[in-house]
Amino acid sequence: MASRTSRPTGRSEQAGERLQKLLSRAGVASRRHAEALILGGRVAVNGRVATELGTRADPRIDVITVDGERLVFGGPRRTIVFHKPRGMVATMSDPEGRATVRDVVAGLGERLYPIGRLDLQTSGLLLLTNDGALAASLLAGERGLERVYHVKVDGRPSAEGLARLRRGVRLGDGPPVVATVRVLRERPTKTWLEIGVRRGQWHVVRRLCETIGHPVDKLARVAFGPVRLGDLPPGACRNLTRHEMVALREAAGLSAPAGGGGSAPGAAPRARDRRPRRPAPGAERRRRPRPRNAR
């Protein structure tokens, strides 16, 4: 059991890096969330709990743990797409004992963490990574990466209501949120919309729809920047393709990965689309029977 101290001592304390930076680099969390982990007494250095943000460590000589699990630095970086189902918490732990993404990554053999959040009743695309620099860059507000959602709302929004979303709506916790909106399909009492926003705010899409008088019935994220969910089934995960990884790092302002794509040894296989394939148009016409006497 780790002993508790406000500031571990050691020869690496002055020469090392701040713990929150190391946690971010290891892919544990963004620096802001890493600070909360430290203040919460969940990080230890050489068996002694650190609770001060000024604590430093050197990963070459110090043993750094989070919730008792040792962090590994310098290993291969990996980012995957996970289709979070409704009812799952998009965190690594939950005090109420509900299913979390930790249950998903436990069998992958690597410590991966979610980039951003999806609320309990929202399904769809969630990126998981051990690349702290990538996570921090993607979540930086100035990047403005678009998150695209498919939304089923009550009723039929008016043209003026949709135009209001496109002009921008002030939600009270920041500048106006401007959304891209298009109608996917209409039903007698429901409407499916596609909504894109470039700022990650608390329940942002649900609050936008409520401002125009059409509460959300279902919500699913289908894209995060250049990465799309596609036909990945709920509860499944896949590696990023080489093209997706390059595009994602470019969108984050980072250099392209050196060789390889988003996969890694022991990676979860990509879910396959097992639907029967339809023949190409005109294929039947091209398949002419071969004469019996042909040699």
C-alpha cells in the first residue's frame, strides 16, 4: 500500500517533469484531468502518494502509479475507435458500479483512455488512446474539430428554428455555439437531424435542441474530426486506418506517425461487415453461359 505524503522526495524531484505532464504524456488523461487525479490522491511516486501539483518525477528512475497500476513510458502509441453503447459510462471508473470503458479495454492488454466524453444515454464514436499529446491536442478548444451527431428529436423543427442553430446559440457557459444542421428524415412525431458542433461542452447538442423547443429522444456521435464511425456495431472497436491516423494527427497539429498505421501488435480486430454483398449493376448481364463445346 502506498504511504501518503504531500510531496515525495528524491533526487528526481528537481530534475524530473511535473506529474501532470507525465500523466498526459503517458496517455492517462489530459493535463487538467491529471491534476484532479493528483489532488485526489490517486497518483503515487515510488510508493508514496503525491497530492501537490508541483511534484516532479523522472520516469527513467521513478515508479509512477495511478490507482496502483504502474505507468509505462516510451511504448508504442495506439488509438482505436470504440462504438459506445447507451448506458455505458465513458470513464475508467464509476462510483455507482455501472459499466465503463475500462471493461472494454481490459482485454486489449494496453491502458487506453477516452478522448473526451459521451454522456450515459449518448451512443456512438469514442476515441480511446494511450497518446497523451494526441488527446490533449484534439481536446484543445482552438482546434475546433467538428463532432457530428445523428439526433432524433420530438416533433418537427421549423426552418426558423434550424436557422437559429446555424446562426449560433448562447448556452450561458461560453461564446455562442454555431452548428451545422441538416434534416435526415421526418416522421409524423419525430425528426432525425445531423448536427455538427466544433466545441465540446456539457450536453451541448441536447441543450441546443431544447432551445428551439425540440427535446432529444436519441443521440449518437457518428464522427470526430476526420474519423467516422461507419457501420461499426455497438460495443465493438477497431484500429484506425493509416489514412485516419495521419489525418487525425494533422488535425491535432502533430506530425504523422513514423511508419505503420493505427494498429499495434495484439490489436483488437476490425469488426467486419457480414451483410451479403449485392452484385454490381449489370453483373448478371456480363455472366453469359459458356457454350458446352467450348474448350
